[in-house]
Amino acid sequence: MIKKKITNEEIGFWIVTIIVLIVVLGPLLWIYLTAFKSASDIFSGSLSKQILFTPTLENFKRLFTEYPFFASLFNTIIISVVSTILVMVISLPAAYSFARWDTGGGHLLFVTISTRMFPGVVAALPFFLLFRNIGLLDTHIGLILLHMYFNVSFATFLLYGFFKDVPVELEQAALIDGYGRIDILRRIVFPLVLPGIAITSAFCMIWSWNEFLFAFLFTRDIARPMTVLISSFWGSIEVQYGTMAAGVAIAILPILIVAWVMQRYIIRGLTFGAVKG
Amino acid sequence: MSRVDCKNIWKIYNGNVIGIKDLTFTCNDKEFLAILGPSGGGKSSTLRMLAGLEEISKGEVLFDGKKVNQLGPAKRNIALAFESYALYYRLSVYENIAFPLRAKGISNKDVDKRVKDIAEALNLASILKKRPAELAGGYQQRVSLARALIRKPNLTLLDEPLSHMDQRIRAEIRAHIRSIHEELGNTTIYVTHDQAEAISLCDRILILNYGELQQIGTVDDIYNNPVNKFVAFFVGEPGMNFIKCTVESPDNVSLQTSEGKKIFGFSGAVNPKYVGSEITMGIRPQQIGVVEHGGKKSIMSGLVKIVEFQGDNDILTVELDDINKIRIKVVIPAGGKRFKREETCWMDFQPEYIHLFDEAEKAIIERRS
């Protein structure tokens, strides 16, 4: 048998790969291990206890019974799903218009995306005063509107690229063939940008799901999403690592699943194109 | 139907870039008209204005005498085959071809018959079930052509439909396009930058350059009576030779050679105002007769510099024995004399093949009919 020589490139490749894996998977591993540990194991100094311990569900039990976990999970779901749907309703036609007719000659598109260029907290104060005056603080609608404010610009920009990739000739050919604008969008354009729509909604959804700053500033009780609840385990007297890890373990699960499922689309989304030379 | 009239149409982009300048022409009912010109000459813009995909900045487009400026593409009942194919990649070849018929709500049975007929004519029958992405460029282009032709439109517009096919298939499909045109009895406007296609397919050719009409006429007209230097050079392969000369009298010109002044006659006459001025003489490489030796009035000598063997003919690059030592091309048909480099070549510039162009590059010979 021929012995395969391991080259320096291969060694380098694996070192980098392992570093990336540790950086990415380390925190995830810590969260899932901690979530199933008892308090004594979490604070145990011995290294062996960090990996080898008796799993327990007590953290989850406390989370579900002593805290309004399901209420805040429900808030997160409502806010992220509704805001994502509304964002797509606004961004799809906007992006199509920018891509096809160069609406606003490029300036309008730039202004739209520029709302994402300054730190979000800059917008917090004016929004806070506005929301206080019209009674939107600590409401689902309030948070949905805020998430739309941030995601519409991002989604429009992303979708703009996908629409731009659809060759205008395809639409013109269909126009000549006697199809109407709506039919063309439905039968020609949307099927082609479907991967783009999927990725964009996934990104919006993930952003909204993870959003903390505005949720922290604009909610107290009724509309409080999971991110804020989880942060509250970090109290001034003690840090409840176990409960926090249990909350995070559940909170990130849907995102991990979405990212996994979307992988295929993300790759397709980057490579599709209908006109070839 | 239908006759197409373009009356003084202009296409102005962004308020100041002129795409098409004051274009007027007529394409008669059942005519096959080619729009020929270099890239960026305005061919596709013209076609797109006829199709209704682009707004007409000024002027009128009439189909059968009716103004269609304000009608959308669907209302004009035209077919257009795109250079980029514009196929629907999610649909099979069959569905792509059937797509225009589906919009009209034609029964499945009729759709099937028509798709199969056109597929037969364009050699697509074996690939109807495939998807466009699985096909090579030439096939995709044929599918696009089939989709355009299946509709029995009033006017068929073809935008460089053969540009991505290989040479052999091109010749074959060319013949099909012509026969489909005749079968359907419709009017076809064909955009191309390939003069061989235009010459072999069309009844008349319209030549555009920089968005301006240069000449419109039959192949014979354009080849033998080009109205300006651009047309003279653009049509014909290799293009026409141009040599500086002086007008001696309304019916002859002279060239300075090492043996002194040589006088050349031409058929027709020029306006006497040109006498004494320096102008350009044009003569096609294919129309220069190569003779055994000099002596006759219209014979020029030159040294062969480059010999290109083309199979069916040879193309010589000859340094002319005039004071400018200009290089011209001469086509030697198959069976003619074989030249070597640095050999002397005697060329007969026959009067009927001489063209003259003034400073503004306009043809100036008034031919006697």
C-alpha cells in the first residue's frame, strides 16, 4: 500500500479548521453542557466534572415553573414571525421596483440601506419618546414596528440583488407572449427569486429572534421577549448560570435548525442565474 | 399582414444620448428585412422599439398604417427571439415553446401539434423533454427561435438569433428560418451584424451605423451601389479597398505612380465641381482582375506582400505602385494564378467597378442608366 504523505498545507488546513471549530462550537458545547448540570457541578473546580457529570433537568424545571419562560418565548415568536412577514410584504415590491426601474435613480436605495449604517442605539431615544407619547411601549406592535424599521432596509437591499439577477429579457419575452405583469411576477420572477426570498426571510427572522437592545429598552413585562428574560438571570446578587444556559439552549434551537435547513438555499442563492453566455 | 412603417423615429436615452436618429423606413408585407450594422449601431434599439419594449422618443411606428406607439408588446402581436435566449429555466423545452400558446388559452391538442411541428422544423424533436440548462448554447437558441415562431405573429423580430450556433448548424437553421418565413407568410425583421446572414436570408437590407440609416436596398443595390464609404466597406468580405486619387475630368480620375500619372475611367460621371480635387477611389478586392502584364490604361502594378490561403480562394495583400505605397487586398478565385511574396502583380481596375467618394465619404458617381 502506498503511504500517503501528509503535506504542510494539509497540516495547516487542519489546524485552522480545528481553531474555527473550537471558536464556533465551544460556546455551544458549554451552553448545552451547563444546561444539564446541577449547581454544584457548574461551580465545581475539578476539570473532570466539566465533562463527566450526572445530567439533570432541574434547570429546565426551574425555568418553566419559576419564570414566565413560555410567555416570553411566545412573545419572541409573535414578534419575529409577524415582523418578518410584514418586512417581506414591503421589501419585495420595493426591491423589485429598485431592480427593474431604478426607482429614485439609486439615491433612494442608498437612503434605505443607510438606516443600517449608524448604530441602532442612535435611533433608540427618538423612538422611545415617540413610542411613549403614542403608547407603544411594552407592546407587541411597538417591537414589531421597530424590527421592521431595521429589517426592511436590509431585506430590500438583499432582495434587490436577487431581482437584479433575473434577466429582464425573461420578463420581456413573457410580456410579448401576452402575459400580464402579475402573471409574469407569479410565473416567471418569483420562482426564480424563491431562494433569495427564503434566505432573506431567514436572515430577518434570525435578526429579530436574537434582537436584544430594543427589546430591553422598549419592553417591561407584557411584550418581553426571551432575550430579555434570559439576560435577567444575570442579577446583581447572583448569576444563575444553570437556568440561563437552559433558556439559551432552547432559544437558539430554532435558529440552529433554520440555519441548517437554509444551507442548501444559501448556496443555491449565491449561484443561481438564468442567462448564460 | 403586416406592413411596418417607421416615420422619423428617434430614441434618446436620459435626455441627451442619441440611440436612434431620425430613422425612416418601410418593411413591406411578407418582406424579409435585415437590419445590419456594427455593434452599438442601434439595431437592437430599433427592434425593441418595434416590439414595444422601449419607448419611442419621437416619431411614429405604424403597423398596416395604424399607429402603434402607445400599444404594449402583447397588443402588437409580434414575436421576438432574444439574443440571450431568455428561456424559462424551470420549464422543459416543450413547455418553453408552448408558453406563448398557453397565454392565449389554446387547447392542449393544438398546442401539442404546433409544438411538434415547429420542433420538427428546427430539429428539436429529440430534446423536448429536457430542460434548457442541459442544452448547449446553439440548442437553447433554437428553442428560443421556436418559441418566437410558434405564435404565427404579424411580425417576427429576430435579434441575432444565430449568433451562438456553430458554423454548420447556422447554415442549416438559416435555410429553415427562410422557409418558415415563407410558409407562415409573415413579415420578418432580422437583426444581425453578420453580413453573410443578411445577404443569404433577406429580401432587403437596412444598414445602420451610430443610430443613423446609411442605406436600405436589395443586396445587389448595396453591394454594387453603396451610398457611402461606410456601407462600401461594411458589406463584402474583405471590405472595399480605398485609394486616394485626383479628379481629372467629370469622367476620369488619376493616380500618381512611379511611371507617372495613370488615368482611370469609370462608368458614369461626377459633378464637374470635383475636378482637380483629391477624393477616394473604392474598388472591391473581388472585382479587381489580375492580368498577365501591364500596358493597358486601367492596369496598376503592385508587389505581393502577404498571401492568405483560404481554401476556395486566395487573398493577397498588395503594395500598390502609387506614391502613397498603399496596401490593398485582392481576391484570387480558385484556379487562378498562385502568387508568391514580393512577386509583381498586375491588376485591372475596370471602369464599372470603380466607386468614388468625396471628403464627406459620400458616393459621388452619377451612374447612367
